[in-house]
Amino acid sequence: MIMVILVAHILLALTLVGVILLQRSEGGALGIGGGGAGGGMMSSRGAANLLTRATAILATCFIATSIILAILSGGPRGPSSVIETEPQAPASGAPPRQPGGPSVPLSR
């Protein structure tokens, strides 16, 4: 299940990058579509609206798959409060460590 959503997520990301690069930029310096009036691959107003809508739909799907993947990859659920957790006893073989003092011996 996660693998299918992950593959769809990657395909959405690549398609989103492609659609964004096809759009004509405001400055005319970026984008594959060209910066001049009439010189671009998709210079009509309808194509621009189509690319804008496609970008919005792809971005929405990308965010949705991101949220789904984040929910599905969540680890085991534990107590949400420190107060609810039970204190763990120290290991039986090792003596409890005393706080304070140096942790390495000092040479003389």
C-alpha cells in the first residue's frame, strides 16, 4: 500500500515539475514555453489557464499523498504524556550510576 502511494507521489512530483516548467514566466527569462508574445509553445490564454489548473490539481494531489504517507509511516503509538509512562527499572547486572563527579579517572 505504501509503495503504491510512494510511486504515485514520485510521479506526481515529476509531472508537477514538468507542468511548472511549461508555463510562461512573468519575466520571460524562465520556462520552456518562451518569453516572447506568440513565440512560445503554448502562448494562448486557454493553454495558460489549462496549465494553471493542472498545476493546482497536481499540487493538491501531491500534498494529499504527502499527508497520507506521513500518516501511514507513523511509528507505534505510545503514551502521549510523560506522566502516563511507567518508569523503567535499571538493568539488573549494572549498578545504578551516581550523578556528579568526573566520568573518567583523573591522572596524577
